[in-house]
Amino acid sequence: MHLRFRQLQAFHATIETGTVTGAASILGVSQPAISNLLHQLERQTRFKLFERIKGRLVATPEASLLYQEIDTVVRGFDHVSQAVIDLQNKQAGQLQVASQHSMSFGFMPKLIARFAHGRPDMTISFQSQYSAKIQEWVMSGLFEIGVCEIPVLHDTLEVHPITVETLIAMPEDSPLAQHQVLTPELLDGVPFIVMGPDHMTHRRTREAFHSAGIPLKTRVHSHLFKNLLSFVKEGMGVSILDPFVLDFDFEGGFITRPFRPSIMMEMAVITSKTRPLSAIGQDFLSLLLSELETYSPPVR
């Protein structure tokens, strides 16, 4: 089977945007051209790529698996293209950073903007993703620096560990606000908004309630801390959240309290052991590690 890269680009762009129109805009071609490339790919792979649901293209299970395989390849080609442009334009360098989602809504953009001040010719590549994908991107050279949750799955990555303490968020009018510290006993029967069952915050919250002999009442499961906080603001319950999403949400509608026993999150700043960091990467890594030190819990 001979798959053309342009077919994979069209497929990848359609998955990313959810529409043929969006894919055409990204790739700078016509909508019929995108449709033709997708039809060619379907013929060669011999399975359907998309179902149309409420006017939006939704990937089939087979297409989702294919997307996972080609995502790094297509993004790698985009990075090569950008590198050529940078060299042609004599750009000073490129900062390449990826982080888990909760840092991407405030912490990382503000830090990158601060770093970019005084570097007008520096280009920036920043993405947020799930931790496993960030590790894959750094390992393959798509990004120089990543911030992810533990565990780190590859021994070819240099690991700078970080530990942060979570807080419990509740609606701003919650009667629980009268307490300065919250415990499983005080939260008996209170609905929780939680990450998936395998996430460390959910797992450790369950353990804390189990040790106290109190059932944990879960009401909403979601996959991003930002989503959990939105449900808190809507009065759906309380949630254990990391400080990055809490510190950079300025809309209000919630308050926070410490939770005991403390729920810690282990994270890591990662770089590749097999390739040296650029000068820009080294400078940003130093700034990032220094900034993250302020989130380390005090020694009790």
C-alpha cells in the first residue's frame, strides 16, 4: 500500500478541525481537493474514516487509531517546514515547549510571554496535550521541553521532578466556606467532581476517604481540570484541583480551601537525554524550574 503524505495531511487536518472546510483552510486548498484526498485514503485503507453527526465529521474507531499513528509524523513535518522558514528569514531561534492542559490556560502563556520580552526575533511553538503524548513529542524531538504528570515512561528523558499541593474548590456561596481546612469528615455526602478513576488526584482522594471510613460521593467525571472547575462554578459540587488552573482563573464564582490529608500531584519537566538543548531552551528551562519552585509545598 502506497499512502501519499498529502492524504495523511488532509485526514489529520480534518480530524483536528472537525470539518472539510477547516481542513481546506489550514492546508490552503479547496474543499473538493480535501474531499478527494479523503476518498482516496478510504479506498486505499478499505475502511470508512468519518461519520457525519449533527453536521460535524466524527472519526470512526479505525480512523482514531490511524490518527494516533500519524499525529507525530504530520506534526514533525510541520516543524521541519517551520524550521526552513525560520532559516530563510534568519530568525534568532525557536522556543519549543509542550505542557499538560492545566498549565496552558494561564501559567505557561504568561511565562512564555515574559521570556519572549526582549527577544523579538524568537519564534515560539507551544502545545498542550496529555502527559503520555508530551513525553512522546519530547522523545522524538518535536519539542525541546515538556511538562507532564508522573509517571515518565521513557528512560531516554531527563526528568526534573515537581511536587505541587492541590486545593479543594467549591462554589463561592458554599456553606463549607466557614471552615478553614476541609476533611473527609466535613465532606461526608458532598458531591465531588473528579478526574478519571486512574488519575492520581481521584485515586488519592478515594484513598483519603476510605482511610476515614467515609464514602466518596462522585457526581461528575471529566478529563480536564478546567472542566472540573467549570462544574464547580455551576454549583455541581466540589473538586480537588491543581494550583495552575486555580491561580489563573480570574472569572470568580468559586473559593478554595486546603484539604487534609494533603493530596499531592507529582509532575516533571522533561527534556531529551539524546540531544542537547538549544541556548534558548536552556535559558527557558532555568526560568521554568525557578518559577515552579514557588509551587513546591513548604516543609512541615
